[in-house]
Amino acid sequence: MSKQDRMQNWTQEEILAAIAQALENEPDGPNKEYWTTECTIGDIRGKHRIWKFKPAPVAVTLVRKCCGREFTHVLTSKQRLKSLSDWKCFAPECRLKVLVIPFGKFKGQTLPFVHEKSPSYLAWFHETVWGFEDIKEAIKGMEGMEALIAEYRQQKEGLEWRKGQFSPQTVDAVCCKLFSGEG
């Protein structure tokens, strides 16, 4: 998933509505005209005979569609509002839409998609793969995953004992039980 896919891009109508709302209490004049119409700085200078006109920045508040959070952007020119976007939403429900499996048979797929298709794969990922702590944290927070992870751990320990292959954690746990403070 590219950075562009993770961004919240607002439509020009949403941006213009936010600008109109931000400037509704400002008196009519060159600054309001610049931000609410299609005119340029040159048009404003000629119309109002202001040779050193520079528009005052305007702060607009836009609401993210996915989680209702508000983001404030300070606009200093019309160029900035043409590509206004934000990807800083870290609400848990939004993070699930952003985080993807980095490799394997579900490479590039979002966590909810993988959870729907193969929740045991997420349990395996959580317990087997090193690193990717942000993904593991999100997996652990998904509905029903705590139980699946615990079940995966039990199956893994049983398989270790049958095959005679022990993980360092299993060896440590056995040694701790055998030699813990007794004698």
C-alpha cells in the first residue's frame, strides 16, 4: 500500500466549504475575496489598487471521513489547497486500514482482510515473526485474536515436545521449573 493510499484527500468542495466557514466572520475585503473566489493576487492588486497585497493565512478545519477526527491546516496560498491531504490518523480503526502484512501469501493485504480469510495466519505472524511491533500490537487488539494466539502457543509447545525441538523459551521455562529455588 503506497503512501498515497494511506492519505486522506479532501475534495475541492470540502476545502472551499471549510474556507468559507473559517472566513464567515471576516469583513468583506481583499483577503476574503482572495480565498473565496477564483481571483489571483494580481487581480486583487488591480481591483483594489493595493500594490503590496499578500493574503493573510487562513486556518481550515477538515474532518476525516473514516473516524471523525478533525485536522487543522493553515493555508498560506491557493497552491497549498490544491493538494491538501493528511495521513496522520492513528486511531485504532484507521490503523487497521493502513497496516498491511509485509511478506508471504498475504503480502500487501490489510489486517482485517487477513483476519477474515485466515485468522490463524495472524496468530502465526504474531508469534513467529521478529520485529513489526506495530503490526503485532494491532493484531493483538483485534477481536478474538488473544484466544487464537494462546491456542497457537499451546499447539507450538506440544509440537516442540513431540519433535524434540525446543525453543529457547521452552528450555528456559523447563529449567526454571526444575531448578527453581528448591535445594
